[in-house]
Amino acid sequence: MARHDILQGDISEHVSTAVAALKDGYVIVAPLENSYALVADAFFHDAVRALHVLRGDALGIAAQVVIANKSSIDGIARSIPDSARTLMDNFWPGALSLNLKPQLGLSWDLGDGNSLDQISVRVPSATFLLEVLKKSGPLAIASAASAGAPPISNGADLDFSEVEVAAVFIAGVLPQGDSSTVIDFTGSSARIVREGAIPRSEITALVSDISGT
């Protein structure tokens, strides 16, 4: 397994290496804004399954999806309300995760056997992953930490073998920060599931009819 310091060398070469591994159906590790994540092509069933096995996830847990920009959302989600699009316009890229209903007939399994009829999706602001996404298409991600363990923010703490992941892309110690704010748009009304990096006040200033935390 190769470790790549993305703070050194040509970033475009690192991006190409990551994209090649993902397109070949492998799992990689890459930095998000505040922690490291396992990353796989969302449409490679075996890769997404391997991601869950590495974390020790329980059956039925779905990985999150990240996309390159808000214009990509219509390819993977349906019945998107205007209020959700307003939040995308204001907070993507960034720490806002939206729970939406997926497009029917997508050839993926994020870990739930497509039983949830729900995806959690966002556009990250992490520069390296964004560049990868522009070339890869939608990616499935989950914390590089074991299920239930605190996130890993120091690249030196990543401990994976070459059998487990194809490559690890590190950027030193990542800055501390809150998890993404999660808003559910799959029900009859919008609901804040988790208040995180984006406070409720900023959400309700744009979408007033929202409930939850």
C-alpha cells in the first residue's frame, strides 16, 4: 500500500493516482475537511462492501455519498424540494449533508441493500477530494475510524495494510472542526437531524419551516 503526502509533489499526479485506484474498484483513504475517510466508487458494490467491512459496520448501514457540485444532484436524487436547493446554493461546498430520496434504478448498494430509499449527500470543501470527484463521479465515503470510534484527524494514525486499501493520501494533521449539519428532506417536512458545523440559526434564516434539533 502506497502512502502519498498530498502536501508534497504534484497534486494532479496524486489526483490521477486516486482516480485510477477508484475506477479499478479499490478503496482508498483521503482527507476530508477535519478527518480522514475511506473512499470508494459508489457504483462498485464490492468496493463499498469492503469499506463497510474495514469499519466493522453493522449490516444495513449506508455510506454517505459525495459529489463534485450541486449540478450533479439531479442524477442521483429525486423529488428535491426548493428549500433543499436553497441550502445547496448557500452551503455547498461545505459541511452540510442532505438526506434525500435517491433516483430509482441506480445500480448501487451503499450498504443498505437499497432498502432505506434515502441517501445522505454533500459536496465537500476538501480540495483534494473535490478534484478527485471532478474526475470520478459520485463516491461513497465513511470515517476511516472503526465504527463507533472517534474520527481520525492525524495522518500518522492511519493503519491500513495494502490488502485493505490501495492507497492512503495524507495531509498531516487536519484542523479540528464539527461534523456536518444533517438535514432530512425525505419526510413531509424538513427536519434537522444533527446540528454541526452550520448552526441552526443559519439554516432557519434561509428555510424557516424546518423542525428538529
